[in-house]
Amino acid sequence: MMMKADKKNKILVVDDMAINLELIKNVFALEENFSLVTVSDGKSAIRKAKTNYFDLILLDIMMPEMDGYEVCKILKSYPTTKNIPIIFLTALNSPKDIKKAFQYGAVDYISKPFSVEELTARVNLHISLKRTTEELIEAKRNAEAAAEAKAIFLANMSHELRTPMNGIIGMVDILKRTELTEAQHEYLNIIESSGENLLTIINDILDLSKIEAGHMELESITFSLRDELRRVMNIMQIIANQKKLPIILNIDNDVPAYVKGDPVRLKQIIINLVNNAIKFTEKGNITVSVENQDTKDGKVRLLFKINDTGIGISPEGQKKLFQSFSQVDKSTTRKYGGTGLGLMISRNLTQMMGGDIGVESVEGVGSTFWFYVFLELSDEESYKKQHQEGEGADIDKTPVHVKLKILLAEDNKINQKVAVLNLNNLGHQVDIANNGKEAVEKFENSGYDLIFMDVQMPGMDGIEACKKIRELEKKSGGVKKIPIIAMTANTSKDEKKKYKEAGMDDYVSKPFKQKELITLFKKYTV
């Protein structure tokens, strides 16, 4: 039974014997889904293959002037013909000949005289494989295009969602530094807390989308594990104090002092788990412990446990954990809130670090969430060197009181207002450019000490504007470059690399606060 197809399968048959060509034509003559083209020499075969589309080539080896091996070699060297499956159909059938055929790129080998059943079966097989390969290549191409489209969508969503949050949190930060009554201060704290909670949800959704799109990347930097954990526990204790819950941190002595990995994402996992422990615990305590499970080949396997004395989770409820938008039951969502994304994100992050995550729980007694990750071993010298390079050797010597002339390139009116108020409060003079084109023009016509450049703007974006400013600096022969700081909601590794390649010196993540601006001024002004 011949393979059915929506279009005819086109085969090129190459043989110097007319009787063989006629025989093969007769084999496929009754099959409607095949179309044969025949040639009697190698040069004609190459010419035909280069100028026509073929699904498969049946190629004789023994031919005058140019044998089948040479024809196969040439066809495999051309981009347009290299993927055509070639089956040698020949009387040469010694092991040496068969080996040579495959070395030259053939997909199969049929000895003459051949059986009709064998010939048609092998032809059908390799055409089917070719079709499947083409479909897989097309599917891969479509998947890559979809992934790229999703990445662009995520970048846009990140910008669009964080832009209004920048206005809300930024204005709250400014208002809190004005004279307020006790009641007004309380109202602002509520707005700030609500804004921070909303930003956390936005970040969770964007993080999960990045993970699913394959765009989540981990940093690899040296950090002090104990310092990072103590900072996290200090922050979480403030939250736990509202319920009068003590948080106990236990770190085994054999846990290395310095490791290399992504401290931000590691802390994100811990914060998610400790937050849950606080949320579901009314009395008792929360214990965070870390132990060294294994050290080998320059890596350490660290086991983290977060134990609480809370409501516990049923066996059925445990099965629903670590899934997107999933909580134990609807009453959990109504009573405790949350999106159910934290555990799903934590599972993905632990797996990205080569580990896993799980839970042990008894209803009414409490829960122990555990996870392990692999981190590289490091040392204090590497930490100090990295810290010095990251902070800059002269930052502490830079006077904070320097008054600067700043160019702010930002298209959003609210974000303009927030940034200008922050910068004016610090005593700096600010000019506004509404897009990249205006930023380049203002740079040409005025002398600035520093530029804050929004990345996503209509017309000419911040990346292109930065490139043009760097080109103008080169043409002018200036030795000192103006510091250009990207203002962005997207701080992925790929994006940061793009900012650096465009000539930007640093970035400030939206929504930003005044203290972050002060840090940048210390770093880039003298």
C-alpha cells in the first residue's frame, strides 16, 4: 500500500542504463501520488536537483564520467540540495561500498536486483521521515517566533503595568516627606502598602510568564549566604511582629560562608515560603533552617526548611500545591488572599537551580516546606573583589551635595512629575524631553551632567537615543562621556546587556524611590 499524500512526491532517478530507468518508472507508474524525473548521468542529476524541488533521489553508483559517490558529495555540499534524502540503488553491495555510501551522505542503500516491495517501502519511509523533519523544523520556527512575540509582549506589559505603579508609589514617597497629620500619614501608609502588594502580584504574574516563556535567567554572583538570610529574616520579622510570631534562623556550622549563584531569586523563594508560614500561622513560631547536604566538584547542595505551627494542609490539599493559580481551596483564598503563584514560581526557581521543593504537613499541627538547591562554592576574596567592582572605588568619596543639571527623557506625564519632584527635592535642575528625538536635540544644545533615559518611548526609543548621543560624543572628540541611566521596568539579563551595548552606564528599576537616585548620584558624579 503506497503512502497517501496531499501533493505528489517528486523523485529524481539517476541511472545510466535506460532499462533500469524504465523499470523504476513502471514501479511507480500506477501510483498517483508520485512524480518521477529521470536522468542518465551525474552532471544532469546535479543540474536538475539544483533547479527543481525533489522529495527524494534514487542514485546509481556506477556511471561514466562522474560516479554516484561524487554526485552525492556535491549535492550534499549545496544548501538547496543538502537535505534531499539520497538512496543508492546499485549492484555494488560489498560492506566497503555500503560504508562508503553512508559516509558520503546517503540515507539508505538498496542492492540490485531489487524487489518492488522493498523499493517502495524504503522510498515511502524516507519521504515520510523527510516530511516529518520539515514539519518539526516549521514547528520549531513557529515556536521560536511565538516565544519572541511573547517576550516582546512581556516587556510591553512590564512597562505598561509598572508605569502607573511608578506614579502611585513615587508620589506616596514624595508626600511622606512633607508635613502631614498623623491621620494623613496613616492613609499614605495604607496606599503605600496596597501599592506594594499590587506590585508584588504584578511581579509574580510577570515572573511566571517569563518562566513559561523560557526567558527567566539566573545571575551568578558571589554573596554571603548568612548576611543575605539575616537581611531577609529582619524584613520578615517586621511582618511577623503583627502576629507576635518569632522567626528563628538556624544555619548549620558546615554551611559555607560564601557561595556563588543568584541571591535575589534564592531570597524570593525564601520570602514566598516564610510569607505563607506567617499568613497561615496564628500562634507559635516559624523556624528557618539551612544545612549542607553535600559538597562535591566545587558545588554545595543546601537544604532549606521553613517550619510553622499553623493550620497545616490536608493530603488532598498538598496535591494542589505548586500549581499555577492554585490554593488548597476557595475558602483559603477568601480568608487569606493571594494569587497562588508564589509556590509555583518557587518550584520553577528551585528547579532552575538544579533542586526541588516539597512539603510535609499535618492538619492542625503545622507544615514544613523544604527545598534544596545547588550553588557554587566561593570565598571572601571573590566577594570583596566583586563588591568593590560593583560599587566603584570612589563612591564614598563623592559629595552628596553636588547640584546637577539633569536631562529627563520620559514620555509619561505622571512619571515626569514624580521624577522631577524627586530630583528638585534633592536640589537638582531638570529639563524634560518627551521622547528620544527630543533627548538627542536637547543634549546637542545644552550641557548636562547626567541623563535619565526611559527605555520605551514613542518614535525614537531610549536605546536608539543613547546610541545617537554616544555617536555625537565620538564626533565631538570629547573624552568624558555623560552618564546615561536607563529608567525601565525590564531588568532581565538580556535587557541589561542591551542597555550596556547601547552605551548606557546603569539602570534604575521602575518604580524607583529617592534613595535609589541618591545612590546613582554618588556613583556617577564627582
